[in-house]
Amino acid sequence: MTLPRQRGLTEQAADAAIDTACRLLRLPSIRNEFNDIVDRAVKDQMTYRDFLAELLMTECDDRARRRSERRIKAAGFPREKSLRAFDFDANPNIDAATVHTLASCEWIRKSQPLCLIGDSGTGKSHMLIALGTEAAMKGYRVRYTPATKLVNELVEAADEKQLNNTIARYGRVDLLCIDELGYMELDRHGAELLFQVLTEREEKNSVAIASNESFGGWTKTFTDPRLCAAIVDRLTFNGTLIETGTDSYRLASTRARAEEQITS
């Protein structure tokens, strides 16, 4: 099957016209993939309708990929982490079925919270980033931040009389991922500012946190008992709790590599 050119145009002129049209119409994927798609169309004897569908779906798929990449970049993740790369066998405390259900992002659609609680090295941050990435890929607006960085930003915004704008900005994203909550004690002012962010998002948009402290130990971070209880309430109501345990996967991997080196 030979695809017809516009009447009166040479093949070279037709290619140039297609290139120009794609630039004007902002169709970069069709412009870049056109020749390959034409070759497949000839080889597979596509109908005109199939050929047009292939062109348009190429552009749509590539635009979706670029939007996903922009959302992941905008989230501010410190490193790439995926659910595929998570070793569930190394941490039996984490139920793979529960995590894969979370990856569907239904909890985000329902504006529910997620808490990942466990010792260092048990996979909390990996899971937090991976689930945040899944959400970004599915079209949700995501923002990642360590707890201390968020609190410092809020304190600076308050000093500069920009607090309302900053809280509103954090309130707009569909999923706010707060990592390392509980690693450092927060003064009352910082804790109150964080509480304002959580209150802004309550039952409107999801929050996911990772903490090395069980809820009973959060009074070390939030020294006011009543404020601590209110924050725990905001982060657990209708939410999901995953306890990642106490056995460090990173430490176990380091020990295993050391033993391999000794025996080799």
C-alpha cells in the first residue's frame, strides 16, 4: 500500500509541508515519528483511518508522558523511587497487596491520609516517594517536602507576611508528602504552623507522612500534648496506617555485602 501525497507535491515537498504544519500546530511527536509511522503503515497495510489514528495516538501518548514527567519534576522528589524496585520480600511487615491498592490512588481521590511509621532503613521514604510518583503519573498534583524544610518555609513566610499565600499553595496540591516527621523537635510556633497546613487540607486533599516515631512518641516532636493529639487526629482520620517495622533493610543489605566480601 502506498500512501498518497497531496496532488502536485513531490515527496520532498510533502515532507517539508508536513514538517511545517506540525510545527505550526505544535505536534512535535507526529513530526518526529512521522517517517517511522509511514514505514509501519506501508508494511502493515494500514487503512487511512488506522494511519490517522496511529498518528494522533502517538501525539496523545507523548503529551501524556511529558505531562507526567512535568508533574513528577514539580513534586520535588529528592530521588527516583518506584514500587517495582521495592523489595517486599525483604520487609514482610509491608503488605504488597495493600501498597498496590494504594497505587490505584483511590485514597487520594477521596482526600484520605496515609501514615508510614517505622525505624530508619525500613522503606518508609522509598514507599512515600514511590506512591507520590504513582499519583503524579495518574494526573494528580503532588508536592514532596521533609518536615523540617516545610516548617522552616512556613516560619520564613510568617516573618515576611506571606503565610496565607504559602499555606494556600500547599493546600492546593492533591497530595502533600511530608517526610522525616519526628526526626527533630519542633517549637510551639513551628508546630502550630504545620498544624495550619494540615487543617487547610483536612478532608479536602490528601497528606502522606513518613515518621520514625510511633504516634505515642510524637510528643517529642510536638511538645504541646493537645496540639500533638490534634495533629495525630488530622493525619489518621479515615486514613491508612502502614507500620514498616524496626529491622533496617539498608543495614541488612550492608551486612550481607560485607559477608559476601569476606567469604569471596
